[in-house]
Amino acid sequence: MTTAAGANGSRFSPGLALAALGVVYGDIGTSPLYAFAQAISASGDGGAGQAWIVTGVVSVIFWALILIVSLKYAILILRADNKGEGGIVALLAILGGSGRREGRRHVIFLIIGLVGAALLYGDGAITPAISVLSAIEGLEVATPSLVHIVVPLTVAILLVLFMVQRYGTGMIGRFFGPVMLAWFVLIGLLGAASIVRNPAILAALNPFVALHFLVTANPAVSFAILGAAFLAVTGGEAMYADMGHFGRNPIRVAWFMIALPALVLNYFGQGALLLGNPAAASNPFYNLVPDWLHFPVIIFATVATVIASQAIISGAFSLARQSIQLGLLPRLTIKQTDNREFGQIYVPLVNWLLCIATLGAVLGFGSSAALAGAYGVAVSLLMAITTLLAALVARHWGYNLFLVILVNGAFFVVDLIFVAANGVKLFEGGWYPLLLAIFVAMLMLTWRRGQILAEQARKHLRVEETTFFAAMKTQRPTRLPGTAAFLSSAAVGMPLSLSIFLRHTGAIPERVLLVTVQGAEIPRVKDRDRVTVTSLRPGFERIILRFGFMEEPDVLKGMRLAISQGQISGFDLAEISFYIGSETIIPSKRIAGMAFWREVLYAMLQRNAERSASYFRIPAPQVVQFGTEIEI
């Protein structure tokens, strides 16, 4: 499968590859802290003392990294981009499943995509918790008497991390790449030293070792180990989600040249350690570390896991903005924390909800071993959904059906095996991220359905253009000097704000601009396609502004562009008033729509959404609002 967009995937520089290390591979780069230990633990009490089990577990982890991260994501999935952007929302936009198109096929795409997006939030709550907690647990190895401060210290670190989000992370982010490069070098060297001492572990490179181990072991043990080994590949989906920031080639180079070799060396090193010292199974990562280096490595691991957590939090902000632009979430307050970097944003509501969910995971589960049961369920489902949507995109782009089934189908089967293996952890904590995902998916589906019902209600209130202009000829309203802009949610008919203005004043401005902001199902809209101006009648012009799902909708910026292109002229943009309808949603049991409790929920979401003027960056002194009640 090759990209239809051919966007920015071919660009490359060492700087981009280094930056990708810090953002893309923070999560998967810190998985050696807990993944191998959990896999050995899943093999049973005697697993660490049996060479064939240790070698088998290492082989399973190694080939999971090769099949899922290297072949599926780095080689295959990174080719399915939307004008250079990746991630579940980008796939959904390609398939037209944002909700702007109706029909059973698009609704199915929408639901699948929404579940995938919701699972990312479930994963986002668990990743910072298990990563930072596993790093701090190194204190238990270095100084067992400090075990009682592990959870409080983890909570304190995470709380500070969420509190500093409002200030932006642009300056700190510049150090992410070099720090993670040093981290990968460190874990690689620790693993290599252990392999030299016990090279028998290299037998795990043979794929038949993994197959033989999974087939001959007790089925329950095999499934448990598969679920635990999957922890080694969680974070691989970040390669696709962050493709738009770095390009596919820097991400691939960073993986194959640095991240993958370091991870392989460390996992093999942990296995080699257990071949010679089964007692080290309690925490094989920190037992690799010489005694004199324990505390520095604990500090370094904590910094690395904070970086991994920051990447997850920033990804949640980006996902929220994309979802809002595609009409899948209500408008939320989004603050730009760095004027030079568009991707540096802060979404307060998402930040604090994620903070509550993450701290709840730390306090509720109490250890990385307990959290391992919650981790992996959401990610395995997300990976399966990504494979399915990528197959649909391949068909959408015209690829041969047999080839798509052969390639994507094979990976989908592997995904389903890991979904089943993680499914056994449902009652061990896997319910937690799924509960979060169900909550987010329910909000998204309710908002989308409510938007459809509200628009249907507006259609009955909105006056058609021909009717409006016919009434003007009859009523001959007073024409006020100057220019006024009326925002409209639709590109047809007359805005409710204009009808209300006419009804209460008996007048209409001499020049009327009907402004509609539309979200496009591509990341960014080119300037030549951003503005469409249509003259309806002398003195009436309709202006349609289009913004991609990775862009910040800015009405004044769009209108300035229209002026510079010569599409509109004859007024001072700073002097005109913008008339905007402020809607109050009234849930009604007598109107067919959706369940009443969902209508109440939609009304609450609508009331708490950011004001249209603020969201579209219209200065408050230029805004006039009219209130309207809409029943659904």
C-alpha cells in the first residue's frame, strides 16, 4: 500500500530523527522497565528458573517487535497518510467517517473510528501511570526500606507534570530527543554487557523458539505470556499518530537505527541475566544495573518516563483538536502555548480529566505489576482497529482486494491473537481503560447525533434565500450604513442571527457578509482553496472559510486572505461587527431524536462549549450575540 497523498514522508534530516526519538519512542522506549518482568511473572513461579521459558519469552518479545512495530507500523501503516498526517482520526477522515456524510457505510466507519479514538484516551490514562511508577519502583531494588514512598512520589511527579502543561513544553521538548538518545544508549549498553556474560540467550533470535514455546507451553500460560509480552510493543502506535510532525522517513530511521537495536539488546540482556541468576526476576531491568549506578539510573528512568508521559499528554491535546474540527467533540478552550510552534497547545479540560484518570490508576492499582493487567487491552484493540481501517483505506485508494486481504488480513489475525491474549486481563484491571474509552465514545456519539438533530431543527427556523429576498422587496427594511458579518452554521439559507436582527430592528446593514466556517477532512487547507465568495444579491455576499482538522479556525485570518486575494474589498475588517447566534438547546421527549438522557447530556455539552466568537478568534469588541432556543 502506498500513499495517495505523497505529502511530507520523503523529507529527512538527522534533527527530525532525533526529535522523533524524544516524542515518538518515549513510551515504547521505557517499556523494558516492566514488560519483560511481567512476561516472566506470567509464566509462573518457576519461569525464571527454566532456561527454555526465559529464552521463549525473549523470543516472543523480539518477534512481536519485528512483526507489529517494524513490519506492520514502520513498513505498512506509515504508508497510509492523509496529506502527510497519520493517526486514527486521519484514517477516519480519509474514509469520510467524520459524520458529515450519512449512510450506513459511513456510520459504521464513524463508530469504528470513534472507538479507536476513545481507546487512545484510555491508553493515555494508563501509560503515564505505569511508566513513572515502574521507574520509581527502582527504589525498591536499591533501598527496600523506601518502598512506602513509591506511590506518593509517583503521584507528586505526575501532578507536577499535569500542572505545568498550561505553561507549554516547547523549551523542554527540545531536550526530549537528546535525553531519549542517551536513554537508548544506556539500556543498550546494559543489555549488551549482560549478553556478553551469557550469550546463550541469542538462541531467542530464532522465530521457531517463540513458536515452539507458545505451542508446547500450557495454553493458559501461553495466553498470559502473550498478553504480558504485548506490553513491549505498546507505544508503537505513536509512530503513526505522530507522522505528521516528523515525516515517515525520520520516524523509520530513528526506529531501525536506534530504538529497535537498543530495545532488543536490553530485552536479550534481561533474559541473559535470568539464565544465570533466576532470583533477579523480581525486577530484571534494575538488576542489570551495577549497584553504584542504581540511583543515577532511577533518576534517568524517571526523566525518560516523564518524557514518555508528556508525549502521551500532548498527543491527547492534538487528538482533541482534531476531533473538534471534525465535529466529533464540542468546542473546547484551546490555548496556544508557543506562537512559533503550531503543535504546542494546551486543552485545560482534557488535561485535568486525564490527570484525574491517571492519578486514579496509580492510587487504585498501586504498582506497575497490578497496572500491567489494565495496560494492553485498550492498545491491542486500537491496533486491530487501525489495521482494519488501513485495509479499508487501501481499498478506497483502489488496491487489489486479494493483496489487501493477504497483507492486512495477516496482521489483523496477529492483532486479534493479542486482543484475545489481553482479554484474559479484563477482570484484572483491563476494565479500567475500556470504561474510560466507553465514556469518551459515548460523549462523541452523543455530540455528533445532537449536532445532526440541532441542524435539522435549524432548518425549520432558517429562512430560504429566495423567501428572504422576496420579503425584503415587500417590507423594504431600512438599510443601515456600513458592513456587518453574520455567522452561519450552514452554507445555504439565511442565518438565524440575520432573521432575528431584521425582526427586532426592522433594518438591514447596507452590506451583509454571510460567513460560514467549514471543517475539511484533510489536515490543512491550501490558501488557494480556503475561501469561496459568492454574490447572492447586491449588498449580500456569502463567504465560506475552510480549515483542516490540524488547523486553528480563525475567521479574521480567513477574511484577510480573501481581501489579499481580491475576493472581497471596500470595508475595514477591524470596524465591522460580527453577529452570532447563541443557542440554548431544549431537550424534548415529544420530538423524535435520541434517548432523553442523551439529549440532556448534549444540552449540557452545548452549554459548556466554548463560545463561537472565542473559538473562531473574533475579538470580543466586534461581537454581537443573539439568543435562540432550539428544541430537539
